[in-house]
Amino acid sequence: MVAESRSRISVIGTGYLGATHAACMAELGFEVLGLDVDPTKIESLSAGRVPFYEPGLEEVLTRNLANGRLRFTSDYTEVAEFADVHFLCVGTPQRADSNAADLSYVEAAVDSLAPLLDHPSIIIGKSTVPVGTAERLAKRIAELAPAGADVELGWSPEFLREGFGVEDTLHPNRIVIGTDSPRVEAAMRRLCAPQLDEGIPFLVTDLATAELVKVSANAFLATKISFINAMAEVSEAAGADVIKLAEALSYDDRIGGKFLGPGLGFGGGCLPKDIRAFMARADELGVEPALSFLREVDAINQRRRARTVDIARGLIGGSFAGRTVGVLGAAFKPNSDDIRDSPALDVASTIASLGAVVTVYDPEALERAQREHPDLRYAHSMLEAARDAEVVLLLTEWAEFRDADPDELAKVVAEPRIVDGRNALDPQYWRSRGWTYRALGRP
């Protein structure tokens, strides 16, 4: 049995989820050993540098490196000897050849760790995986681990919002553990004791239900975002105002106002790939029609990008050839440097491919954007990106852009035209300052 006196855990994978989880578990008082096969990540984290932007995480990381509760390694043997509870936090990106999730990183982690577990141990998966994966991995672990049945698997999905990862780890809105093992449940209750003392809901389910919780939540949120963006399409055609429509809907407590922000749509490393993987898994299970609506959810989301390009093109006379365009935003959302499936960069690249000179500025994501999109130009300030622009597009709703002074911006642009892809600005105010203002779903 796992010794109750031990408070040592490992975290396998130190990407966004793993690095945040490792640092926050150390913050809660546990001894934590993080593992990654990428030596550059280990070097960076060991030196107190977070290799991505997440508010507050670097402070938590450096504090717990200094007090000795947190360290990092690339040695699976060290991890197996150090901890009795191992959190699996590796990525599950979309496969290159289909919409399905690529489980090769999860499988490689299990195949590397399990053969070294010669004493009673618990593995708790946190990665987002297709339903049925955990059951298959549990059988694989039983085959590979020298301790056999004394190595048990549970699944506890993560619900982190980028930009709020530290808060969501330390103070989650719910904790879910998929297991039929009293030992796994007891270990999770011990590890989550600080959160349980706060009264945070703790749900025990079977493995399959736990796997479905995360993808179901993401599918629902994606559907809600695409719903209001579908209403934006209708509003534009009818001459209505989708912002007022969303406000009216938000007062219905059956609907609520969260995720009813019409605009350019969702991106990032979770929602797009998760709903596609969910559809692919439903097809494998023979229930593809049950999730066929997600195809339209995805299509609506993609159409918002094309519509934003069309609005901008219309503002400058119907062609981007030889025109100068300023883009504010590269990350898929504010308070993040994540550019995976970024709507902002997709729109910027599309406009550049149509012949425009496009200059992009983002407070945090420039370095990543430059590596992935060398076709674009980059600036180190909002005013620099907007200089001589014939149209400006606001595509990531950073506070810096929401609070922009239209008079100051007007001094550097060639023409005061703006496309508000996030409905982040006050149209009346910007128009009163001489700007031609357009947004998705508004007159």
C-alpha cells in the first residue's frame, strides 16, 4: 500500500499542463519531481524560467525551486524510485493524418514508466484522451509493471484556462477522479486535501466518465461560442446588434453570459483539436450521428475568420494587393503566448497571402509567431504595427488594445479604419473620434 506518510509525487510531461501542475503541487506542500524527455525544458524550468507565458507561474516555480520542494529530471528511473504517485500530463495533439488524437506521447510515457514500477504505485492521468484510452492503458500497465496489480491507474481530467492556470490548479471549480479503486480514491483525497477543505466538489466516477468530462465540457463551450457567432451571422444579415442580443440572452439563468462573446471565434491547443478528436472517437464507437452537430460548430468557427478577412477587404476597396495592414494580436487569447490554431495569425496570414504587407504586434506571443509565420512582419509596439496602415485589425483582446487611445492611433495610420474582431471596443466612441469602425455581428 502507498505509504500515507509520503508526500512525494512525480509529474510526467512539463508542457503547459505539467509545468503548472508540478509547480502548484509543490506550492501545496508536496515534494515534486517533474520529468520531460526534452532537455531544453528541463534546463529552463530548473533555472526558474517558464518556457511559455502564464501569469503568476514563474513566481510559484522559483519559490518552490528555492525551498527544495520542486526539481526536474529526464530520468524515468529516478522518477520511479522517487514517487509513489505519478501524474501523467503529456500532450495529445491532433494527428497529422486525421482528426483523431495522437496518443503516442501518452503511450510512450506509460511504456517508459511502468516497467520501472516494482513497488505499489498509482498513476493518475490528466491528459485529455479519447474515451476508452484509460482502460486500455490500465491493461498495458498491468502487463509491464513488475509490481503487477499493485500499480493502479486513475484518471483526473484537468480544467485549466490559459491565463488562469495557477488559480485553476490551486482552486479548481471541481475535482473529478475516475477509478473503482479505494486506494486511488484515498490517494486523490489526500493529495487534494487543501481543496477539499475549501469545499470544492469532489466527484468519483468510472474511468470512461472521467475521460468524457473534459471533452464534453470543451464540446459544450465550443458549441456556445459558435452559437453566438452563428447569431452574429444572422444579425449582420438582418441589421441587428449581436452584442445587445448576447446581453439579453445572458439574463436568462438557463443560458448565462459566459462564452457568449461574439467575435473571431476560438482557437488554441484544446477546443479545436478536442472537438475533432471527440467526433473521431464517436465514429469509432459507431455513434457518429450523436456528435455530427460538432461539425457545424467547427465550421461556424472557421467562417468567422473568413468573414473578418472579407470585412477588412471591403473597407479598403475590395483588394489587399499592395495595401498596408496592421494586426493587433497573435496569441489565440489574451494573457497567453499560445499561438496554436490562433485565429489572429490565421487571418493575418490569409491577408498577407492576398498581397498585403501585414505587420503584427502582440505583447507576449511575438517570438513564437515569428518562428511559425515568417511570412509576416512584426512590430514591438501597437503604434509601430499600425504605422501607415490602411486598415487595422484587432484580433486578440489584450487590455492594451481594449484601452487604446483612438486619437493617438489615428496619428500614425494612413487611414483611420478598424476591424474589431473581438467586439472589444466601444463603436460609438471610436466613430466619434473619426474612425470607420466595423465588427462581427454589428451594424
